[in-house]
Amino acid sequence: MRIIAGEWRGRRIDPPRGRDVRPTTDRVRESWMSAMGGRFDGLRVLDLFSGSGALGLELLSRGAAEAMLVERAAPALRSIRANVRALDAEERVRVVERDVFRFLEGVGRHDFDLAVADPPYEQGHAAALLEHFARAPFAHELWVEHRVGEPVPELPGLRSRRYGDTVISHLESRHESE
């Protein structure tokens, strides 16, 4: 795995070890970044189900000011911390060791500019995350990766893009003025 563009372009990052690991491919990550606009100057980003931290680190490389990476699996946390150190990004990254949904209980409306998530497939996390966001938007936008055919709720404004057997679903906060 590598950082695709920006400040750390071409730098390698290591995924967590294990049979259950399914890192987002460079190709899908590049498509995802393009779909989001490609530049993220000064944004506060939230990377949920962080895995290796690749999405949050890619956003930082492309101009985000700070990133919070939320993960609970010990192998993934080791990988995230090693990748953050390798990029010398400690001052711009906060790693939170916690279940994503418990973490979100303490997050306020629009605390982040942009949130991304790559939850484990086929466990209902993508649907639950989209539903949570629709009720209590913790960012101005949420982008979630999931498998083709994985059920997600029909929500007003939900848009999805397919990349092979992967789907990226996008939802914007419907309550920007609150």
C-alpha cells in the first residue's frame, strides 16, 4: 500500500496483518479521493474503522489539517501507529482506540468537516453508520465503503458509486444551518 498523492505521495504504509484484513486498494482509494474532490485543504477529518489509517493519512497528505483515526482492533492499531510514525504525522493525527459506535455517542453535530469509513463487510456496519449519520450528522459529509449488494438504507440524498465489487456511498448533512 502507498499514499497516492500530495505531501507523502509514493510513501509506503503497512496494512495490519491477518486473514480478515481487507485494505482498500490503491485504485479504489484514488477513485474515492477523486469523487470527493481531490483536495482537502484545512479540513478536520474523521476516519472510522481505520484499519491501516490509509484513508485518513491520504486525506492529510492531500491537505487536511488534522485527522482522527478510530479503530478498536489491536493489530490495526499497531499498524496505524507505525504508519503515523513513519510519516512523522503525530502532531496532525489523533488515534482513538474505541468501538466506532461508542465513540460516536460522544461526538457533536458537525464536529468534523469530512468523515470516511471502511467498515468490515457484511456485518451491517455500513448501514448502521449511514443511519446514525442521517439522525445525528457528526460531519458535513460521510463517505462509506461497502460491498456491492450489501444492504444500506434508502436515505434522502444518498448517492453511491460502484468500483468493481466495491461501492462508495456518500451522504451530506441535511441540516447544515444547525
